[in-house]
Amino acid sequence: MSRADDIIHQPVRLKIMAALNALRPGEAIEFTRLKAIVAATDGNLGAHIATLEQAAYVTVSKDFNGRKPRTRIAMTRGGRRAFAQHVAYLRDILDGDPIKEGKV
Amino acid sequence: MALSREEAAQALQEIASTERRSTTLRRYRGAAPHLMLWGVLWAVGYGLTEAIPARAGATWTVIVVVGIAAGTLMTFRQSDRTVGWRFAAMMATLVVFCIATLVIMAPIEGRQTAAFVPLVIAACYVIAGIWFGPRYVVAGVALAALTLGGFFLLRSYFFAWMAVVGGGALLLAGFWLTRD
């Protein structure tokens, strides 16, 4: 089933979800590596992660790696589902679904 | 939300490119401890070969068994059982291939054996890099160049060269793979 998702479709959030989708289910990625993949600033990335967390698409965990604080982000099952539905929606547009293109 | 086909296509491209980058960095991170492990093992193995050449056979038998066992354990911890067993099978295949080739090419001297195996490993990294990411290609090419350079230019010090430079190169490559 395909469904447009305004929360996911924002450019930075789309990249965040794509980066997380490439991981195994339940696997988390460190904030610093996500920042490198998405090419966003700390503040920008943090704000978008907060939005996705509020939507229950991602979870954020904080711990220590030795003495260094570490923030890790993982996609939830609901987030994976929502992302898959949004990708299906985008593909439907390419396949020429006039409703999804907003022509009808 | 109403998107044009162009916007949808661009979004899908962005998704594919980001997923590719994320997967590549994840694979690099997974491979890094293996390169570092073998960097240490090569330093020990080649160093002992330099110091006690008569015991080279026993030295490398132990090194290879320890390396494969440790690498397989690491893979089981990083991934699932299937991947762990595939890793063990891959390493066993490499060992059998190298032994079979050396038997066919016998008699050869110790230095040639000591250069042949790193060149096989280097080729494996380059092949992996063609599919999974350019850093493997760089690591493989560097390893091959250092091996060939040491073999032809430092005949008397080849084992010491491989201990320091070969082992060091693998260690450095491993650290590089952890960088984002």
C-alpha cells in the first residue's frame, strides 16, 4: 500500500530515513555517522531527528562509549512501514498514477 | 501532497544514493576490525619469520588458525549465523586455494610464499572494492604495491618489511575504514 508522508518527504528527513532504512531492523547508527551521510549540521540534524522521534518513526538512545557521550538513532517498525509506503507512493507517481500526481 | 514525476524521480534517486552510502559505510565499519586483526597477526607472523625462519611453517599455521577463528567469532557477533559460517567458508577456501597453488608451483622459496599470500589478499580486497566501495580498492592496491616493492627492492629484509609495513598498512587501512 502506498501513502504520501509529509513528515518523511522533507529533504533532510528523507535522507535520514533512507540512511536508517539501509540498516538491519533494530540496528542503530551513531549521530556523527548519520551527520556525515546526510551532510547536515548538528543543529539541523538534531531538529529533524526530533521531528521523526515525535512521529514515532525513530528512537534515540544516549549512552557512553568509554567516557565519550554517544547518541544513536534507530528506525522503528512503524517508521520502516511508513517509509516503505512513502517510497511506494513515489514509485506510483513514476508509474503515472494521476491521482497521486494531483491531476485528478 | 501532489508531486510531479520529476520530483518523485529526484526523491527516489536521493533515497537510493543515501541508502548506498549508508550501506557502504556500514560495510566498512564491519570490515575494519578484520583488517586490524590481520595487521597485528601479520606483524607478529612476519616478525617471527624474520627472527626464527626455521619455524616459519609452524608460526604461520598457528597465525592462520588464530586469525580465522578470531575473524569467524567476530563475524558471528557482528552478524547472524549464516554470515558467520559463510565467512568461515570463505577463509577456508582462500587457505585451500593458496596451499594448492603453492604445492603446484613447488619448489618455491620462503620469500615467494611470503609475497604470494599477501598478493592474493590484495586481489581479494580490490575485487571486493569494485563491488562494495573504493576504500577496499585503495587498501588492496597499497598492499600489493608494498608487497611487490619490498619483494624486489628489499630482498634481505623482506620479512621485516612485511611485518612493519605490511602489518602496519592493514592496521592503518582498518582505522581508515572506521572513519565516516
